[in-house]
Amino acid sequence: MSGAISFSQIPPNLRIPLLSIEFDTSQAGVAQFAQNTLIIGETTNVAAPTGVEFAPSLAWVQTTYGVKSMLAAMFAAYTANDSLGSVWVLGVQPATGGAAATGSVAFTGTATSPGTIYPYVAGALYQTAVNIGDTATIIAANVAATITAAGNAPVTAAASLGTLTLTSVNVGAVWNSVSIGLNTLGTAAGQTLPVGIGATVTAMAGGTGTVTLPNLDTTLLDQGFDFVVNPYTDATNRAAVSAEWNNQTGRWSPLRLLYGHVFSADVDTSANLITLGTSLNDPHLTMFGVTGTPTPPWSWAAAHAGAIAPAIRADPARPTQTLAVNGVIAPPNSTRFTKSTQQTLLSSGIALSAYNNAGQVSVLRAVTTYQTNAFGQPDTSYLDCETLYTLAAVSRQLGGAIQQKFPRSKIAANGTRFGAGQPVVTPNVMKSEIVAQYQLMEAAGLVQSASAMAASTVVALNASDPTRMDVLWAPYLISGLREVAIVNQFRLAAALAA
């Protein structure tokens, strides 16, 4: 058909000889999306940046936001698991008008043999040598000096008359979660008090006040973040983060299409974690729960997000269970959740970790907090975070292909006779593209049942808007293998004789 090919730049009445070439990338490019990480955390530097900043290294984060800052600890925990991710940080100024958290270790006695004190603060070890004849007063002063010299603890340390007093670097209730421990790894690791020395630990407490997160919508704008770590579990700040990642007006809304998932953690009793989980219902939030670990909840969340991120980038549909989590300390056997408690927690929207005999931490199951639909009925649509990441992946691939191949197309009804080179899209052309992209997704192991998808997918011209095409897309997401249930219907040898 003469004149069927449509050009974007070469005019039809061009008279300059001989050759003109324009380039069309609509059939060549493949959309690739940056999957950035955002870590939200508290700073100890009042002059720290207030917006989102790319974090090139731990040293840069420590210099910019403070060596003792929550943000520095979170960055270290995250990058201990994800060394190649593009990590951005949002520094939050401390709470104002509150009180700092304090805790103590009261030493007693005099050392009758040389040894070592093994104090832990926020999961970090500050071992201190003990000589024969060291009194409680000397030991407390030496431990305080060790912590101060290290410079990275989220506390200040002081000693008086055998008592080591620790005070959080910032005010706020969140700092009550800083753990204080002695001989955390136990006698199996050779951690015992020197002969003649006793010690009593008083946990951190008394911190009051809550930070105020900046307006995330105006702070983050439309920069994409697929992995987000939020250290704050209080209702106000949790709601602010959830609002930014909701389906109606947030990053999962039809007009923004930014996606992303939020990771948090809480260190508490199983009863309190169940209460927390059942109070939540957010498909875009994974809340890890643990008890007994000396690792602060913000570092626990960051480390787990760091372990999950590389696996999701490689394959969003593959289960994250068994992924090793580095940089955190497993709780002792005595505080680990039983199987029945694990089942209840997972059914209450609390994600969990697993532990082996060597103390290695791994992901058990990264469920979301979503549990019920709009009518309050149980709903497993968004049970696992992998489902959300798979939805984002297939939506991005299909959306990217449409935007790449039909950026300036014309629209027509099925049966319209147009030249093969014309940028005209009919419902049948669009459905063919959807099927082709789906086959690529199926080959990548993201979806299944291509024929069922094609039969269920409907593409039609909008009845009232001649410029709009409506699509009912019905992808069948692939699922992760979670359980293998076997009935071992055994036979006894005597039964053969019968």
C-alpha cells in the first residue's frame, strides 16, 4: 500500500536528495528499572541534610549523620547483606522535648584472677581486660573508657562507684530498645565474668518523645525506592510511611506506579508482637518480630531488607526463605519462638527469622501485615512480600513495553484496514503485545498458564473516550514452594505375607 509507512521526523515533501534516516527505538529497547533502597534513620548531627541523599559508603554516612547515629548503624547492617545495591538515606532529626533512655551495669567484688569483661551495647561487643585486684570501681571505669574510645555506641558511658551508666545519644522512646548485655554468647563462647566479680544489668528505660518524619510525599517526590527500611514502629510515623505506599494515592496508585515495599522490625515478647501484628493490615509493610536478640530493631530490619533485596532483584517470585542474614545476633535458644508460636505470629502478620545451631540468622518467611479485606474477612491475596514484588515486576514489564512500542500511536477499532507501517493500535494489536510480553514473563518464571491468561484478558475501546483503550489483564502469578506435605502410608513386612 503506497504511503503506508509513517515517519516521525522525515517530512513527506522532502526534496533534498538522496538519503534520510530516522531512528525508531520502539522495537529495540527493553525497559530496565532501578531498584533503589531507602533507609530512614535518626541522625546525631543537627547540621545533617534534611532531604534524600545517595550514600556512597559507611564512612560517608558516619561523617554526615554521626558515627553514633541510628542511620549509620542501619546502613552498616544493610550493606553487610547487600553490597551492590544503590542505597539512599533520609536523615531524621531527633525528637525534641523528650527524655533520654538510661541503663546501667552495677559491678561488685574484686577480681581474684585475670579475665575479660564482655559487655554488649546495641549488639556490639566492648570487651575489656580485667587484672587481679581490679575492684568494681576500676572495672566500671575501664568499661566506660572502652565504650567511649570505640566511639560508635549509640550511648554515652560514665562510671561511678562500680556502676556503669549508659545514656542514649538522643532523646526518645525508641532508644529504650538499645540493649545492654553481659556475656551474650555464653560459656560456649568462653564469655564468663572473672572470678570474684558480680554484675547486675538494668535495661535501658525512661526514654520519652517521638520524632516527626518529614512529609514523605514532598521529600521523596517521584524518586523510586523498591526497598525501604523504616525504624519507627509508633503508630503516627508508621501511618505516615504507610500513606506514602498505599494503593489509592501513594506509590502503588494507578497514576504513580512507583511501587516499593517497607521493612520494619520490633523486638518484644510474642504476646506483644501478636497484638502489634493484628493491629496492622498493610500489604506494603513487612514487620519482622523477634525476642531476645541484643540487636536493635532498626538494625534487625535493615539487615533483613539487605538480605532480601539482592534476591528480589534477581528473581522477585522466588521465595526469600533460608536467605542468610548477616550482621545481627540470634536470640538464645531459651527465647526462640516455638513452632506453635511461629504459626500464630505468621498468621498475625508478623514476619519471622530462623536460626541454626551455629547462631546464623536467616529469613523464615517474609509475610506482610495484610490479613483482611475491606469487609474484615480473611484474605491471603498479599500474604507474602514476594507477591508484591512479582506484581510490580510484571506490571513494570508490561507497562514499559506499551510505553516503548506505542508512545505516539493512533487508535482504531478491530477490522480497520491500515498500512503495515502505520502506528495504529487496535484492541487485537494490543492483546497480541500483551500475550507476547506474557510469554517472556512465563519464560522468566514470573507467571504461568499463558493460554488461561489470554482467554481471561479482555481489550476493548472505551465506550465514552475515543482516545482510550481499556484492558482487563488476568496474569496468573507463579507461587513459591512453601510446604511439602507427605503422607507416609507405611507397610509392615508382615503384611506382605498376608
